[in-house]
Amino acid sequence: MKNKYRILKIVVTVIILGLLLSFSLRRFSREQITDNKISVKMSEKTPVYFVDEKDIREIVKKENPSGKVGDLNIPSLEKKINSLPAVDSANVYLNLNGKLNLDIKQRVPVFRLNKDGKDFYVDEKGIEFPISRTYSHPCMLVTGSVQPDEYEKLAELVEKIDKDDFSKKYFIGISKSKDSYSLLTSEGNYRVEIGDLDNIDFKVKGFKTFVEKYLVYQDPQKYSMVSVKYQNQIVTTLNPYFKENDSILKAGKMELAKVPSPTAAKKTEAKPKIAEVKKSNSTSVKPKESTKPKGPTKETKKVEKKPPVKAQSKPKAKVKIE
């Protein structure tokens, strides 16, 4: 008896609602849908402005040229709004007072992808949609040949970066080269290589430890890459244009130059022999200088001082030539 009573109660309620609906439709079917009778609500949590309320009102007018409530095809209008690339879902319905309600949820971009020279957005579901001419949403920029089946994992990575204060401070972009991903940093000119999109939490934690214990004491320009893609290992690549690196290389070359080589030792042994021969030649020149006429004692002293200087300068030039 109780079940029969409940069923009867439900049937009566449906009939009453149907009568009220048919009565309201007959009453408002001839009325015009004016602008004040159209309510457009955007229900997304993050405010985005890809779809404008004016555009929705224009679509309503195009789908219902007469403007009458009775001529409005709600399923067709709902399908038209859902076909917009930036719309995630749309719900269209009429109130009993003849007011048209449109609840629209827009797609919220997680990242902006630059692929093959084209830019477009990707939402949390991994669905791509074109950028807008009138509105640009601030989000992570991703470059490279990212495949559609990687969109969802990449969206998860970007969301983790946005929720973590450390990651949000350091990482400003993501790039893909071949099959390896790298995170672009805001400090310095280095990038953080993470490889694939697996074990992201562990890789970011490893980079965080490296920064807190070592990198904070170094110049950000010192490295060109920090790789955390290997398990339990961090590999760094020095920046070849860093000044300190140049000084290190120069110091290394100087240390190598100090070490005597076998060929250099042979040359040093040969030089004294050449010098001895030239000294003997210089002594033979001295008697010629003594044949000059004698003069005052002061002048002879000046003449005696000059020849030794010339005799020493000549052998040096000869040694250099040989």
C-alpha cells in the first residue's frame, strides 16, 4: 500500500508540473524575448574572457529571428553555444516566467603551446582550442613537438608547478627537444632537464635540494644546464661563456705551460753552445776597436763603454733568428 501511494503521488506531481509548464508556455509563447529577459552566467572558477556576453546574445538573436518564446529551439541554441571552441559546457533553459537562462562554463587554459609555428591553448582535460584576438590568458608557455597524448600529463605538471611556491618562483616555461623535457628558469640562463614526464615530484624535489644546498652559493650564470632526469643523480653543465670558467681554463693552461716538455729541454741545451760561439766572435771584434786613434781620457772612456753594448745586442738578435 505504501509503495502504491508513493507511485500515485509521483504521478500526480508530474501531471501538475506538466500542466503548469504547458500553461506557462501558452501564456508566454507569444511574448518577445527582450534583453532584460536573457540571463547569461559564466560559472567557471577562474575568470576568463574568451566568450563575451554580447556574443552570446547575438547567437540567441540569430537562432530565434522572431524573438518569440514559442519559436525558440532550446536544444539547437544549446548545441550552437557548445560548438564554440572556448566553451566547455552550456546549459540553456526557460523559467516559468518566460526568462531565458544561459549557464556557460568556459575552458580555462593550463598552458599555451607553440608547436610547428602555431599557438593555441590546452585545458586541464587535454583539449586544445585557439587563442583569442581580444583576450590573452596568463599561463605557462610550452614549446616543442608535444604529442596530444602528452597533454594531460603536461597539464598535471603545470598545475603542480603553480601550486608549489618554490617551483612557481623558478620555472617560467617548458620546452621539449626530441623526447626530453626541460624546465626554463627565471634566474640565470640555465635550464633544468627532467627527461620524461614520470616521477615529476621526485625530480623537482631533487632540484630543490640542489638549489638550497649548493646553487644559492653560486652565480646563476655559471651553468647552462642542470639535469635531474637520472635517478639519484644530478648532472651539471658549465656555461662556456661564464667569466670564471674562462679564468679557470687560463689557469689550467698556465699550469700546463710550466711543465717542461722533452723538445723544450733539447732547445735549452742547444742555446748555450750557440752563445759561446758568438762570445768568441765578439772577442775578435774588440781588437779592431782598439785601433782607433787615441784622444783625451774622457773621450776614450766614452768609446770604451759603447762597444760592449753593441757586442751584446748583436748576439741576441742572431740567437733569435736561428
